[in-house]
Amino acid sequence: MTDFLVRARGLTRRYPIPRQSLFERLTHTTALEDADLDVRAGSALGIIGESGSGKSTLVRLLLALDVPTAGTVEFDGRPVDAAARADSLHWLRRETGIVFQDPYASLDPRMSVGRIIGEPLWALGIEGDRRERVREVLEEVGLEPEMAERFPHEFSGGQRQRIAIARAVVHRPKLLVGDEPLSALDVTVRAQILELLRELRVRDRLTLILVSHDIGVVQNLCDEVIVMKDGRIVEEGPTEKVLMQPQVAYTRRLLASIPVIDPGSP
């Protein structure tokens, strides 16, 4: 057992650029370059940066949803081999959950809510009363247990994201990852989901990694933050220190770009 739930060293991901002819030299584009990362168990880490900065690539590599070009990942002291067979990664899937940006696209419209939420329990072979666990987690995310019989199109955007969160935590993972989980929601619903994430983190002692364009969300929810630019981590540290006393010019520009409403304007 280690104090760090997730550790990455030298994590790099390059993608080949298709050649236009047989005689053209093979080239690559770099999505992530030489990233080192430590996520302490029980902490909440925010990842911020502009679109294309490598945030989602980093998360995918940490969860073994993609194979790194170079570098290593450890989860709870155990090496993660993203190139291994899918069934040999069941242990990692058991310990992790992810919530994606779009609650409309991430839920299968042909499946009932109960089947959607319960899918990790069946896929991972988790023992116990699975239907009762689905009903239980629906209540935990602020929905009625009877909603398990309904389908995604019958719910609002905020409710769908609650369903997505329920699916991500139904198997009681140690790590919850949110890849822009609030950006597709309106302001009022966003505040409700933010509060739900905060409650789940405290109650279930979750470690949280949150990718977000919304620096205010990161400031409210995360203990630590990393700033990414062009596939590299350019600044990291306690959230308050990084956001209030940024050390690099890019972070200062990123913070300066946040819209501010003038209280004296009509």
C-alpha cells in the first residue's frame, strides 16, 4: 500500500500522421510529452488547460484506455499494462470509474437506466444483490430507485449526468475521473452536480481527478491542480497557490482569460 494511488513517470503519447505517398517520411504528432504525476489517495486533483493541451490524453493513459508511446503508470503500487488483454485489466476497472462530458452521448438509449448503471457489476463479476445495489446508488445520486425501469430519453440533462455518475461509482471504485463532466450542463444544474461530486468524495472516500475548462469548478472542488500546455505539465501544486500565485506566464494568461462581470455595469 502506498500514499499515492496513481503515479506516472515519463508518460508520452505520439500519434503517426498518415503519409500522403509511399515516399513521404513518416511523422508524428505529440499529444503528451514526458508527464510525471502523483495523485495522493483521498485527494482531488484538477487538470486545466486549453483545448488540445493533452488533458484528456493524460486521463486516458492513466486509466489504460490508450497505450502510451513511452512511460509508466502505477495504480496503488501496481504496474498498469495498457497493452495487456482486456480481461487482465479487470482489477483496474474494478478500482476506477469515469464520467464523460456529454450525458446524452454516454448513455445507451436502448438500455434501461437500471441496466446502464448495473452494467459494471455484471461485467466485473461483482458479487451480491446487484439490483439492490443499483437502487441504492440511484438514491445516493439523488434519484428515485423506481427510475431504474425508465430510459435515458425520459430524463433531463442534469438527471442523465447523475445516472452517469451512478454508473461510475456503483462498483465502489477508489478513483473517480471526470472528463469535463459539467461543461454540457447549464449553470444551475452544474452547481448541483458539483455538490453531488463533493458529497460522494467525502462519503465514499474517493480519490478524484477532474478535467475541466472551468477554473472555478477546480478551485471549489480540488486540493491540487496541474496546468497543461501543448502536451506538457507546465505548473502544478496546491490549488490555492497555483491559482492565486501562478509562477509561469501561461498560467497567468489562462487565469486572465476568465470573464469577469463588472459590478458597476448596467
